[in-house]
Amino acid sequence: MLRSPHIFTRAHRRCTAKDLVPKAQPPGREPLVRHAHAPAAPGALRRTVVLVGLMGAGKTTVGRRLAEALGAPFRDSDDEIAAAAGMDVPSIFAALGEAAFRDGEQRVIRRLLDDPPHVLATGGGAFMNAATREAVRARAVSVWLRADLATLVERTARKADRPLLRAGDPAEILARLMAQRYPIYAEADIVIDSEPGGMHDAVVERIVAALRAAGALEDAA
């Protein structure tokens, strides 16, 4: 049986149980996953923007469009974790358990916060970790993409790779997660309602306006 990892390490080769042990990271280490996006526009973002919210809220889709609008790099914490562990998120849950995944998630997000300002989409449970919330609060601007139950159910039904929704009726599970997590998500710096029907560009516009009002963007030259 695989033992629980303390950290997810190298992305360029598959990790084994022996590999999933703490390793010191050199200062200024580059992100594990490089994305094909243009470099950040000089002075566009003062701090990293961290998107939080439940699965189906649109964090990845909106995050990519937001990064494009700001001329900033985009990161997805689930992608980074999967690359570091050498397996996708459902496989991590199945092989190592949720506790191991959350431990790796916390460490990967803290490392990503060391990178220059970018847009970071996080998993639905990431912001529930108090240490992660504190790190985000100190080093980034958090944006909660808030969605209603009907929107979440409709969007999550399009994908089968949702480990937490496999234990029962998805609508009931999502409703329970909303009750548990929404009070914590409400601690985010900015709250934006995620539009049903795929109105992502409108959501991006509202986020940009909110970031500018919060002083998270450099003034245009």
C-alpha cells in the first residue's frame, strides 16, 4: 500500500511511494508546470489573484480568461499537484486518500504563492485549510466565485472526475458542501457571483473592476 506523502515532488517523472517524501526546494524554484501563456504585462498585477469556490463555480475557465485579460500567467493548483505526484487528482484520492491530497495541496499552493503575480485557480477544499487561508491573505488577493446549487449541479454533471461526488447524490453532496464551505469562502477579499449559462466574460469584467477598486492592479500608464 502506498504510504501518505508529505509533499508532492517532481513533475517530470512519475512519483512512487519512495519519492513522495519531503524535499527541500531551492529558493526561486520555477513552477512545476509551465503553461503556454504570454508573460505578465509589466505592473499589471500587484499580487497573485487566488480564485476560490466549489467545484463547478468556473474557477479554471474564468481564471484562464482573467489571466488573458490581465496579460498574466495562469496556474491551476490541481494541475500542479497532479504533475508533482505523477497521477491525476482522482487517482491521488483513490491511492493515498483525501488527507494526503490536502497535505500536498497546502504545500503546493504555498510554493505557488512564492512565484511572481499570476492568476491561481484552487481546488474547492483548498481555502478550507486555515494555514492556506492565512498564506493567501498575507501574499495574495482572494476572489470567491459564488454559484447557486442549480448552477453547480449542472456544471459538475459534465465531468466524471469529481471524487467527492461519487459517494452519493451529487445535488445532496453539493448542498452539504455549500453549507460547510460558503461561510469560509465568505472570508475572501472579493466575492463575485458566477453567472449561470457560461457568461464568463461578464464575470471576468467584474473581477477586473473589483481588483482595480481594491488596488490590486497597477494604474494604467
